[in-house]
Amino acid sequence: MRTNNRFIKSVIKTASETSVEMPWSRGSRRVSFSNRNTAQAA
């Protein structure tokens, strides 16, 4: 059980230190990327 506790603590620590941008939070960058791709395809 001790290893499991240590593993969970390390996962929580890593998750708190990592910042991941979710797709729905990118906003204007995503729209501009989409527009650029659409323009190249045309």
C-alpha cells in the first residue's frame, strides 16, 4: 500500500505543476489557425 500512496502523491504533484491548454480555451488562436487552413485549401 505504501507504493500506491507514493504513486498517487507523485501524480498529484505532477498534475499541479503542469499547465495544459485545453482546446476550448485557445479562443482566437484557434480561429486564426482554422481561417489560415481554410484560405490555403481554397
